[in-house]
Amino acid sequence: MKKSKKELSSEELCRVIVNGMFERKASDIVVMDLRKIHNAITDFFVICSGSSDTQTDAISVSVDEEVEKASGQSPWHKEGLQNREWILLDFVDVVVHIFKKDRREFY
């Protein structure tokens, strides 16, 4: 029988995501709490930068793996995995933005 995983609060999910970012040496990590914003689409944005497309990809894989280990949850939606300049992982309550450093500076 498969062991059920723990359901994480949005705050706990943020901590797991940030840990996954640290595992791959992400830089400029910012956690934005959006819970007090009326009609916000999510509870948190977690944003970080990588120095290359290889690193942004590695960060996204690490975040995905850390969340899977902690909760059994996978992103509801993923974008940007082809060009790896701005990767979005949507965990519904937490949305992750992983930018290649020059893309983040542009936006």
C-alpha cells in the first residue's frame, strides 16, 4: 500500500520550494505574500534567478522533486521548460517564477 503524503499549508509549501531553490544555488530569492491582496490569484509568489538556462532548469527540477518528496504534489501547470529563460511552476496556492538572471533584470 502506498504511503499517503502530508498536505502542506501554503507557508509550508513556500519553505519546501525555497529549500529546493537553495539546493541548486538559486540567487535573489523573494517570497511575496499575496494573501492580503483582494482577489489575488494565489497565496504566494516565490521568485528566484539562475545564471544560465541549465541552472534555471536544474532549479525547477529541484523544486519539483522537493515538493514531491514533502507532499506528493506535482505542479498543476508548468510553462517555459523549452526555452528555460522564465520557468513558471503553478502549485495553485504558490506560484514559482524561476528567471534566467538577464530576463529577470529585463522584467
